[in-house]
Amino acid sequence: MLPLLSHQQTLEPVYLAYLDALEQSEYSGDIDKRYSARLVQATDNSVYQFLPQAVLYPKNQQDIQIALTLAATDAFRSVTFSARGGGTGTNGQSLTHGLILDVSRYMNRVLEVNAEQGWVRVEAGVVKDALNDVLRPHGFFFSPDLSTSNRATIGGMINTDASGAGSLVYGKTSDHVLALRSVLIDGSVLDTQPLDAGLLCNPDNVSDNPLGQKLISAVAAACREKRTQIENQFPKLNRFLTGYDLKHVWNDNLTQFDLSRILTGSEGTLAVITEAKLNLTPLPTERAMVNIKYDSFQSALRHAPSLVAARATVVETVDSKVLNLAREDIVWHSVSDLIQEVPGKVIDGLNMVEFAGDTVEVEQKLASLEAVLTEQISKGECGVLGYQVTQDKPSIEKIYGMRKKAVGLLGATKGRRKPIAFAEDTAVPPEKLADYIMEFRAVLDGHNLQYGMFGHVDAGVLHVRPALDMCDVEDEKLLRVISDQVAALTLKYGGLMWGEHGKGVRGEYGPSVFGDELYGVLQDIKGLFDPDNRLNPGKLVAPKLTGALYYDIDSAKRGKFDRQIPIEVRDAFPDVMNCNGNGLCFNYSSYSPMCPSFKVTGDRVQSPKGRAGLMREWLRLLEAEGVDVNALAKAKPLGLLQRVQNTLNAQRDYDYSHEVMESLKGCLACKACSGQCPVKVDVPKFRAQFFNIYYQRYLRPAKDYLVAGIEDSLPLMAAAPRLTNFAAQNPLSQWVIKKAIGYVDAPALSVPTLKQRLDGHASRGYDLAALQAIPEEARSQFVLVVQDPFNSFYDSGLVLRFIQLIEKLGLKPVLLPYKPNGKPTHIKGFLDKFAKTAQSSADFLNQVHKLGMPMVGIDPALVLCYRDEYREVLGANRGHFEVKLANEWLLNVIKDLPAKAPQDKQYTWFSHCTESTAKPNTANEWTKIFAHFGAKLTAVNLGCCGMAGTYGHEAENLERSKALFEMSWQQTLAKIEQPQVLVSGYSCRTQVKRFAGYKPKHPLEALLELANI
């Protein structure tokens, strides 16, 4: 039996009292004390897990001032804070056991753009790519790049002094900070910007904040006094170093001082940055990329310095492991033509070289490099196998998209050991990189470890991720050994262990880099800003006399908790366990299908990463209670009366399972995560597993039974469609259904029905024996139409027109008998019923499959269910039947048909979420098909429409469903004439009809019109 689960992680009394006092103050932001919210913020993109006391979401700078001012009172001086943005840190940078100050939910505005002077003023929570969306029309961009740019915030970039591709030309974030506004530990506000040295003589000239005056004077004096030691001690690197940049706080000739340089890279240990003024880079007029292919990764590394010498803007590299993982991912379809194989050769390394600037400059550099590469290939030099050039900006962005996804792709490595981040942003002088990496590889090879490598060879930064199993105690110990070895190795080569992503828990290596004297200066600076060690404590440095850092390489890791889950349970929930926290599901763009529930709520609990984290804790707590989860999944529900009692007591009795349910029921089951997540986390899959167990203890809502029974009920309702529609569509019935069941805007059954539309038609009257009697050579002329419940019963006209299109193409359609697919039962977690339905349908379809006639389905979600959920649940019992999507089938059919002359017909295709993520090449396929029919088809990239099966019909989801539709679909539809709009998903067409007021056509209907011209 599923027991009541309690987590025992109550808030410490001082934090509870502080939060109560904050609620009574003028603080206007959100205060989230839910265990689920705390769990989601307990991890980032690292191996560490620190559970915070609560999460604060300030709405503005004043909220942060109120929070810190309250904490400065004697009663709350033990309350600590850590500012957080996108949560993409790779070494626990923003993790804390205190309070999280998450600025990403509300403080995400672009405040001012000054195109004339080339600067922008932003709040700390704005996402980097979102900022560039605003800047692009002005002809500028914020140039420091990073692989997590679609979810990383500017505040996070400033706090880690982030950089990435092109840093040799574009520099780090600190190179672009013109001014900062921060809230200090006492709640006061400090503005920092470059100051002439002469102003420092009079504190009133530098700040009107007394604490600020003290800080500026003290830091300026200390860094000036230690100038010689700083110059001698700091590594000579393009990336300099994060964590109190003593070197650049003064300019070279000591005429200008800027405290912002200390704050940039301080990882929230000195102040909470709320606003930034940033300088901008003009967008290049011309871009070109050369993808150079090598016989080995070592060849790629050793060739890189000559590419830098060719004055490239960017030189990025990936090894064969990353390339091979990319080939297995959704991202590969977008770049396969740009990185083609070399006949007879194996590509084991790739350098991506970009030139950006004015047209003449780029063309000259490109021509020069091409000449050199061509000669090297002809002579067999440098391991160069070949190269490809692209000057198409969208194609260049696709290549960068693949490279940016490399971080997450490594998490898709098979086996229990996964490449992880802990020593993966090391930086050495570029000319020493190849030798350094060879020695680094020797270290890893000495431990018999697999690893992946990629990075910015132009800056001497290479990301190396060794594969370890953090559930294995010995591997956790090995992490410490390797970390120490790499730290020593970087020093040997004059480099840094943290060249790009900040230090996080790696502050323990600070003394060996800075030396005792300068490390003492860092401690003094921390003590000036934060004497009680309350801002992101335990990271970078601690004030003197406050003890050693209490976070280090050995701090609590996620694996400590995960290993409490038995291996057989981990294997039963692989998607839950495989989430590596890369956070791609936090993609800011409303035009991306990933993840609609997070986009519409702004709540990280409502995200794939959040849901996976909550499920891991659920599995851990069940094991702590001695419950065999796999056995529980097969158990029968409690008796009705017991479930009624448990449900009635749900408000009284805390049960952690409710928090998991609250998260999972917000999922739209669109499956965008399973396609777009680099490690293929499939939330709908484990959501169904959880529902199946949860409802053994509690009552299911009535709407679940309605959804799960719809496929079986439709044939009965269609026997009297007018009567059914009258009974369900009148205002009184709709009110009753909404109040009693929680269901709204249910569509009406088709009138006439499909049976009536095809009365007497040759496609009806399925007869297996008759089909078996057809000679083998004649069977290719037949097409078997697989019915689905939505189109057959709610949009029967579409099925009719598909049959007419098949006939128009000279083929013979056969309408197969209606068989429930089971998708609705799977979504709602009726797994036993789904398995029976799936086996019944699979048995039938396997029998028909033996005919050798193509089977084609119309609705993408239902067709893809045959491939995914059927394979998952039935395994080998699924058989080998294949149901093609209409576009897949048509792509083969048109090969034997003459192309039609071009017509003046244009259409715009809107894809279904499941379709566009599971089959990313679908847009290209439809475009090719329409071109064959003489028409032009344009595909638009959009987020979720908000319907997602039956999600949008559930009353509790109505507002979110509408909000999602308004995010991207509404405004895009408004720009296109209605007859040109084509939508392939039934649920999407229903949503357009509901909120846009008209029913768009399916691509098949447009093709029939074209075929009749």
C-alpha cells in the first residue's frame, strides 16, 4: 500500500520566524516554503544537492532591500542568502542551506536601450537570449556567449564572469559591465562604475552610501598596495579568473578604479546585484563558418593555434564522443548537411571556425583559410580530412545550437557512469592546450574512465567531463582524487581550474592559486562586505577568523540521496534518474515547445527538471518506509471506502505524494521533453507511473474516467450523434459537466458521421480474407487507413478527404475497423487498461501488417503512441507493425508521381508539439510534398498551443491553456490569412477553433484541393 510520506525537513525556527516577519512587512514578492519548491532549488547543473530553507522571489529591488534589512536585525543575524538566476551552475555556485533569492521570475526586464551610445540597462533576472531579442532590432547584441544562453540570466553571468565562444574577440562579461547596482548585506544600495583616481581622496565623491564609501576606499587601497604581487601571481590568461578580480579593479596605469570588477565574478558572496548597465557589440554584417574535420581529436587541438592565428572570431572544438551523441539526438537533423561524412574516413575531431565582421574582411580571411586547408588536405598534413563552409546565418546558428547542446548530450551516454561537471572548465594558455589535454587524458585513462571533450580552444578552455556514477561510493571518492589531480595539473601549465563557470564549491583551491598573502586580501574583502558571512556563505572565501570554508569538493552530492533508491527501482524509473539538471527545460522562448507548463507558470516545480527531482525524492522516501515500489506498481487499489476516507483526510494529513501530484498534474503530456531534452527525460512516462500508484490510495477525479473511457464510448455515442450533441452541448449540460466533472468546451461529434459519409464507398467493408486474396504484386496499390478516435468521430470530414486524396493519387484506400489506441488511458495513468488496449490493437495491426500494404494514420500523437508507449509497455509483444504518418507515406508516394506545375498557392504549417519534437524533420517533409503539388509551404516554429490532448478541456487548466495559446499561436495566426493556415494536430485545430474562432485545415485537405486543380 502507498503510505503517507513525510520528509522530516522542517524549517529551522529562526528561518520560520524570519519568513513570518517578512510576510508581515512591505515585501511584495513570493515566499515559497513548499518542500517541492525547496527541492527544485536544491540542485543545479552540478553533482551537488543542498536543501534551502525556502525560496524568495522578489518583485523588485525594494523587496531585496526589505529582505536584507530585516535580516540585519539582531534576531535574524544567522539567516543566510544566496542569489539565484537560471540555476545553471556546474559547481553548486548558487546552492545553499539558507534562503534562495531567485530574481528570474519577476526581475527580468530590459529597462533601457541606448542605441546611440551602445549600452543597455537591465535587471539581473533577464535571460541572455531574451536580452538579445530586444537588442537585435537596434543592430546590437550582448556578445559574451555561453551554452546555456536560453536560460542563463545576466545576473548569473555577472556573478560568474561568464564567457564562452568568441571570448578571444568578445571578452568576458566583466569586459562589458559599465555599471552595477547592488544591495549590500545591510539592505543599502550601492552603485558602482569606473571612478577617476583623484575622486577617491574624498569619500563623498564616490558614493552617498556610507558603507559603500568604506568599501571603495578600502578595496582601492588594498589592490593598489598589492599591485606587484597581483601582477606576478595572477595567471596570464585570456580568461583571467573569477572570484574577486583584484587585477582589473584598477586600470593598467592606475588612473581609474572600478569596484564593479570585484563584484563581477564574486558569485553573490559580496552583494546582491539587481541591475546592470552593459555595453553592446554591433551585429556583424557578414558571418562565415568553416567546419574542419580531423582524423583525431589531438589533430584538432594541435591545429587550433594556426586557426587562431588566421584571426578567427571563434574556434570551437568537439571530440568524436560528442559528435556521435549528437548524431543520435533531435539536433542532428538540423546540422547533418553542414557536417557531412568524409567518404572512407572516420571523423574523430571537429573544429568550428567562425569569421565575423564586415564583408570584405570576412571574405579575405575565409579565402585565405580555405587555400591553406585545401593544401593541407592534398598533402595529408595536420590530420585534416575535409572541411565545409557555410555563410548562411541560420545554418551557423544551427551549428552553434548543436555545440551548445553538447553539455547535455554527454548526459545521454549509456550506462550508469555519466560524464559530469566538476573539473570541466579549466583554462591554460592556448599554446599549451594540446600538451595539457594529453596529460589530462592520461590522468583519466589511468583511472580507466570514459569522457567527452569540447570547448573554446582559442581561449585555452576545454570542457572535459569524466564519466562517473555518483551512486557509487567509490566513484564519489574518485571525484575528489581527480579533482585534486586536475587542480595541480592546471597550476603546472600556468592555468586555472575555473576558467569559465566560476568556482562554486572549489574555493578550497584558492590559496594554491592566489598564495597566502593575496588570499588574505580576498578574505579581508569578504569581511568588509559581509562580516558575518551570510551572503552565499561557504563559497570562494570566508572572512578571517570565521573558520574554514564549509563547502568543498566533498560536500553533499545528489548521489548521496540517489543511492538510497534501490538499483531495480532506479532501472524502473530511468527518466527520473537520468535528469542531469542541465535546465534546457527552462528555455525562455515562448516559441520553443519546451516546456509549456513552466513557461505559463514561471514555477520551476512545473518543469521536467523539477518533476524529475520531486520523483527522485518520492522514490527515496518510499524506500525509507520499506516499500517495494515495483511491487506497489502492480498492486490493486484500496477499497472504495478507504480511498474515500483518505481523500477526505488529504487536507488534514500531510503527504509528500500530494506535492508530487501537484507538480505532475500540471504537465500537458505534450512529450516535448522526451524529444528536446538532451538526455530524453520523458515526463509523461513517469507521470503515468506515478498516477497509477497514487490513485491506489486516493480517489481519481471523475474527469479521468471520462478521458480514459472516451475511446470505448465514442462508437456508442456516434450511433446517435445528434442526440449526443444535444445532450452534451446545450448550456445546462455544459454547466453541469463543468461543475460536476470539471470538463469544458468538449467538441461536438461529427454530423454526418464517418460511417454515413462513406456509406456505400469501396473503402468500407474491411474484409481480411479478401485482402489476403489480393495478389502480392497488386497490394502496393492499396492504402490502409488507421482510424483514431478524434478525427474519425469529431472530424470525420477530414478522414473522408484523406480517402479522396488517396483515390486522387490513383490508389485504393481501405478504412480499417476502428480500434482504440489507448493514448488517453496512458496519459491518465490507467496503465493496466492501457496495456490491454495496446496489446489488442497491436495484435490486430500485426495481423494486418502481414498484408504488406502501407498503414497510415492521420493524428501525429496517436501514430507516435504506437511507436513509443506501445514499445515501452509491450516490449517484444508489440510486434513489428508500422503505422506511417501521412507525410511519411506521401513522401514515398510522390516519388512515382509527376510533379505539378508551380501554382500561386501559399500555405503556413503549424506543427503539433509531439510531432515537431519526436519527428523534427516533419516540416521539411511537408514542404517537399507541397512543392511536388506545385505549392509553397512555410513552417513556423511555435510553442505549445495549450490544448495538448484533453489538457485544455479540463476546467482547472483553462486559464493556462488560453495563456499558452496567446504566447505564440495567437499573434502568429493573426498575421496569416485563414485559408493559408494548416494544422496537423487535432487538438491544435480544436484550440484554434476555440480561441481564434475558425477551424483551420489539415495539410491533407489542402493537398486534395491542389490535386483537384
